[in-house]
Amino acid sequence: MKVAVCAQDNHIDARVDQRFGRCPYFVVVDLNSGDWEGLQNTGTQSSGGAGVQTAQLLVNRGVNVVLVDRIGPHAIEVLGRAGIQVYGGISGTVRQSVEAYRQGRLSLLSRANSPSHGGMGRG
Amino acid sequence: MIIAVASGKGGTGKTTVASSLALVAAEKREVLFLDCDVEEPNGHIMLKPHWHKKETVRVPVPEINREKCTFCGTCAEVCAFHALVVLPQEVMLLPTMCHGCGGCWHFCPAGAISPGWREIGQVEEGSSGKIGFVHGRLNVGEAISPPLIQAVKERIRPGILNIIDAPPGTSCPVVRAVKGADFCLLVTEPTPFGLHDLELAYEMATGLGVPCGVAVNRSDGDDSSIRRFCHNNNIPLLFQLPQDREVARGYARGIPAIEVRPEWKEHFLALLAFLERGGYARCAN
Amino acid sequence: MRELVVLSGKGGTGKTTVCGNLAVLASNKVMADCDVDAANLYLLLDPVLKSSSPFYGLKKASINREKCMGCNLCLHLCRYDAIRPGFVVDPVLCEGCAICYHACPCGAVEMIEHLAGHLFLSDTRYGYLVHARLGIAEDNSGKLVAAVRKEARRLAEEEKKELIITDGPPGIGCPAISCLSGADLVLVVAEPTFSGSHDLERVLELAKHFGCRAAVCINKWDLEPENSHALESLCSRHSVPVVGYLPYDESVMEAVKSGRPVIQECSGSMKKGILALWGKLKTLLELR
């Protein structure tokens, strides 16, 4: 069971980042073994559609759960279709967020709680 | 001849002016009214056309053949708009992000993507008395309007007076609507909002090489700021329509200004004469 | 922190004027002007510009003529007719899809940053205002709207403000969509015109489509009371509350003309209407 958390740094005790598409790192924690690894978010460089690109990164990485503060409509649609669960409203550090998830204190998101930062283009 | 009626700001009375102009012009010549404000088409409320024809407007989107797809990820890599995501068992399309550029079907090494179509809105055609009428209607939740505006403009008829009711603002959709017009009538109101947006609209029309003139709506008698702007930029201030509660009520009920205030007809006749003299308008044919 | 987004299906219904008045009444907030096509709110708020930053849109293609061997492949592939004879890219038509960049056999196409507008932060008597200006003919207004909202959110968090009031763009297209998602409440300013119901319905549908709670303010309600009733019944069909009734008042134009929010200038009934509107909004937003 792999859980990815939006983070400001690539460490288990890093502070969480409030953004999804533009957070600099994800910390991916294996709940079974307790191992973790940092993952640089390459989606941040994108000038539009960062959330979608980031979702693609996590799908490729084979994570099962993503912990976020806020997430946009396209990204959550992609993660949902890939069968990845998204929990919202994290704060504090990565470690604290994973603990909150384990204890069932986070709420499952079925809908975006953040605007589409990429816009739709061509408006 | 193609006349675009535009304004930087919404709600200045673009449709009021455009529909009244169409009604006055139609007394003497053939007129086609093209409502390019596809997000909020309102011209039909004033001119009440009978509809003859409706056509769906579509834009290209990728269609993915799952049998042939090898999930190599090329399509998602080349898509500048991030409209495609390669999941373990499917390739997912985010249709509102797709610009229909064709990159994915051109570059797919497995030949698994072909161009398909997605509906973005409709073009409806009809007539109101002697006025021909066309408008576009964008589907709700749809972000892409320029292809629909283009589809409306494809109905332009050479040799007659075409009046384009443009969307408000100065961004891409407005540019699509105004581009290629012989003359652009900028409708404004004598407030700081009106002046600010007039400046932007003037810059837009000038950037497109379309000559323009100004009409003031809801004038309270003091139009000095607009007058100064026109003078400084050497563009004609064509007419001023006064602030009028009855016209506002008429608009609210779908009655064109020219029917509420028949005496305003002279302003539109003067505008038509001005256009015919052709000092500012290059003739379309 | 809460975000109130003010929208209207059609321009000119009084959205910015309503926002200007709310700016005067609300304390502890940040204002955001997301009508990036025609940003007007600053005209009412007497701002002092604090900072300005460039806004880049999607990269656009540029062809290096020295590397180009004239094979015409880019011309053939471009669906936007953005490549003019002589292999010059028209920046207005180029949508930045990069098909030419990927396809060019001699690597002659570069994708370059494209300045699409500016983002501003200003200080006003009523608090901070985040606003922007999009270049003429630019097509990334949705993205700039998102940038304005993001900056406003950052600022509100930093300054511990409890509310963001966002003046949204008119219409139901890309910029309006960018304004909706994640908002706590959408206030739609509607007019009792013949098209008012139709315009309102489209915005309410949009709000529903994106899962946003909406409320409606009827501006110039007394102009055509019958149409106002139609707006009311439309709202009740959509289970959306009508939270404000503002009268048709020619002094509004006078106030706007003098560049001041209406509430400081106008007649009693207008003032009462605005105060009542703000009271209801406060309740809906659960503000103190």
C-alpha cells in the first residue's frame, strides 16, 4: 500500500504543501514496510495542466492513495479513473498526515476543492 | 460590408445598438445580423427571428483504439495541453483541455489514435422580417468559443450589410469576431469603466487594422472624457444616446431601442450614411 | 478563510459595482479582480500599486530560418493556420500545441516563452487588491484568472484574512469556469431583463456543474418587476436563495462616474439594499 503526500521537501518530516500540481515533492510512504522515498514533481515546470501531469506521474509510480490539502478538478478525475483514492485537508508534516490517514481522520474527496490552475486555455 | 459592434465592457448596450442599426438599415437594403457573443447570445431577443436551420459545431478530438494502443505514453508526452493521461488500462481524454491540434494522432507510433469529433455548440440561422439572422450558442461548461465564432462568421454574405454583434472584452473570442471587419463601432458609456474599456477595445481593433468609431450609450450629457479620448486618437464620435429609463425597460422586455424611441433613427441613418461615404471603411467587395 | 466569487451571465449587470460596495462593507478581506479582460474594480478603490509581475502564457512556436529547409511539414500539420508563407509564426493564431516543434525534421522550431499579461498587487483604503491585465488578443485568460485567485489566496493566508471577494468575469466560458471551482459561494448578479432569466440559468447550471453553492442578487429589480418574479421562480426551481434586491437608481451611474463605491454616494433605498445583501452574505459565508 503506497501513500503519496504533497510535500515542500523530500523528507518524511517535511512540511506538507498545500498544492497538488505545483508541490515540489511527493513523499511516497509504503504503509506495510514503513519505508519512504522522495519523488520530485516534474509537473511543476509545466505552464498549464500541471495537475494532470502530476497525476500522470503518480499513476506511473503505482501509488494507491494520495494525501492533499487541495486538488483541482482535472487531477482528481484522472486519479479517480486510475483507482487512486484522494484524501484532503492535510496539515503539519508528512509523517503527521500519514498518521492522520491511518487513524481515519482525513476525509475522502470525490470532487475538486481547488480551482483549475491551468485554466482551460483558448478562452 | 462587414460592421462589427464591439465594446471592451459588457452591458454597454452593444446589442441595443447593433439590433437598432439592423432594423434601420433593413428599411433600405439587405442585412445579415450575426450574433458572435456565443456565450450569451441576446440579439435574438431583440430581433425575434424565425428559425430555419440549426447546425451542430464540432471540434476534433482524439479517438483511441484500445485494441491497438500499447500504452507507450507518446500521446501524453506530445500533448502541450495535458489533455491525455495514460493509465494502466486506458488512455484517458480530458476533452475540455483538448485543443484538437492533432499531435497525438500524428505521433502515435501504433496508429491507435484517429481524429474524432466533439460537439461544442450550435449555429442557428433564421430571419426577422427582412433581416437575415445567425447566432452561435456555446454549450454550458464548454471553454472553447473561437471555433464556434468562426462557424457563425462563415455565414457572412458578401455584397450586403453584415452586422456582427461581438462578445465583450478584448481577448481571443473578440479578436476572432472583429477580425476581417471593414469597420468596428465601439459602444461605450461615459463612466470611468466605460472609458477604460474603450481604450482597450480601441487598441484591439487598431491592432487588427480595423478602423473604428465610437458611440456613447446612456449619456447623461457630460461625455467630456469620451470626447477627449476620441479627439486625442483622431477617431469619430458618431452619436450619443441618452440615459433613458424607458429604453432600459424596453430592453428588459425585449423591445429594441429604436421602437421605444423612433426619433433615435436619425443617429443610425447618419451612421449608415457615414459608412456609405466610405471614408473609414474599406469596402468588402 | 472563505472565498466569495461574484459572477454574472452577462456583462454590465452591476457585478463590479456590487463588489466595490462589498469591499467597503467587509473588513479583514482581500479583493481579487478576475475580470482580467477588462479589470475595472481598481477604478472604484483608489489603489496604490505595490508590485507587478509578468505573466507568461503557453509557449509559442518560433521558426529559425537558418535551420529550416522549407519542407512545409509544419504548414501541413498546423491546424490553426498559424504558419504564414515564409515560415513566420503568427503569434495570435499559434495556440502553442508544439506539433511543429515535435515534427520538424531539422529542429528549426523552438517553443519560446510568451508574455501574455501582468499581475498586480495594490493597496487600497479597503485592503489589498490583486488584479491583472491580459494583453490584447491573448487567449490564456483562464490561466491568468487562476493566477489572480492563487495570489489572492496566498496573500489572504499570509495576512490571516477571513475572506476573499472575487470580482469574476462575465459569461460562462473559460475565465468564468476558472473562477468557480473551489469557491465557497458564488453570488450571481442578475438583471430583470428579457434575457436575464436565460443568462442567470446558464450561470446557475455552470455553478451546479462544478459543484458550487450559489446565491443571487437582483439588480435594478424594480425596472421590470414581472421579470424579477421570473428570476425569483427560476432561483427557487434551482433551490438557490435570492439574497439581495437593488433598485434601478440613476445616482449609481453618478457614483461610478466619480470613481467611488455607490454606498458612499447614493440614495437611501440603494444603501439599504446593499446593507441587507451584505448581511445575508455574511450569514451564508458564516462570517462573524
